[in-house]
Amino acid sequence: MGGARIETLGGSGVRLEVRRGSWLVGRGPDADLRLRSEQVSLRHAWIRQDARGTWVADAGSRNGTWVNGRRLAPRQDHPLRDGDRLEFGPVSAVYADGSGAAHTRTWQRSPSGGVSFGDVSAGTINNAGRDVNNSYDHRQQHNYEFSTPEGQMISELATGRGAGRAVMVLGLLTILAGFGIWASVIFRFIKAGSDAVSSGSFDAPPPLLGPEVFDGVPLGVVGFALFGLGGVVLLIGLVMAKAARERRRNGRR
């Protein structure tokens, strides 16, 4: 992805060199791509690049972020491809992935909100359907990874930072400890019954919930309680990690 960039059109020539990480587009002083237009929000959009590609997400801007004539839903990542036309409110820009391939796509926003084509090459028209399908596939894959509960947990455990990730790890360890205790009690009960059948002994089997600990509380109940507590702690950590990520990526407008 070396050499990827976003460059504004219309003579201003403002450019953002896109590298791994998150980059803010907006009017504010902390923007990485600063656009001096009153119709651009202070924190207008985010550009993010990872191992899979480059993505753009509207940060809840007042006048919207558009890709190839289509307005993006707030705070939902959209994949970028070489030659894509972006609009941050009234400011137009183009994305280049640095591959050096020639693209002549020009997209315009129609009054009805659809997309119309300007002067384009025949090869571009032939590839338009393929580009739409590929973008849809990338979007579906990305939404699955970051919108489903299991995808969120895996993502935050792998890439999260701060206290939320630590709380998630603590919850996961508590779940494993509780499950281990509960499984050992059940295994001990089953093994005792199997041994009794093999030896022909009819001695009373051990309690189903295990020996009593902590003032008469069965060990199996302790394991089950730890398992449930770990699940609650894990969910709390997930919420904390997601909140921290949203603050880092979107901030305040």
C-alpha cells in the first residue's frame, strides 16, 4: 500500500499521504487532511489503512462524506479503490493507491442522489459492475468482523488497548477458571460412578456438585458462579474497549 494518497481537486492541491493507521479529515486544527471550508466539519471523516486495504468512514459530519456519488452512513467503514472520487461536503478529492495504474473514472453526484458518469474509458465501464461487487463483498466481510459479538471480542482482544482490554482478559481467565472447576467436579463424579460399577461396589457416590467449600457451598456451584461472573466481566471490558476505540477514532465534532 506504499504511496497511497488522497488529493483534493479544484486547484487547492491539498494532499494526505495514507499510511497504516487512522487519519482525520476535517476543518479543525488537529486534522491530518485539513480542508478550509466552513461547510466541512471540524472532524468530518476518518481514513484508515490496515493490512486489508484503505477505508473511509464519515465521522458524523454535518454535510456528509460521499464516495463515487454515494453518501456514506455515519461511522461505517467503506473500502476505497484506486481512482475513487471522494467528497467531504463541498470539497472533492480523489484516492490513488500508488499502484501506478491508469484510471479515468469521473463520478458526479446527481440531483436525485444517484451516480452519473462523466467522460470515462470503455475499460472503466466494463469494470464498473465488478468494482461494485468487490466493494460490496469487502463491506460485507468488514461488517461481519466488527459488528457481530464474536467478531468484536476477537478484534478488541487482538487490537484493543487500555483498561478495557485488561478487563476482557481478566473476564476470560475467570471464565476458564470457573469452567475448569465445574468440569473437574463433573469428571470426578462420573469417574467415581464408573469405578463403582467396575469394582461391584455400591458405596455412596460423591456429591454431584462436589465437596463443600466456603462454609458449605459446593465446589461445583463455585465454578459455575465464576463462569458467570467471568462472562459479565468480559462484556464490561468489551464495552470499555469499544468506547475507547470510538473516542480515539471519532472524537468530538
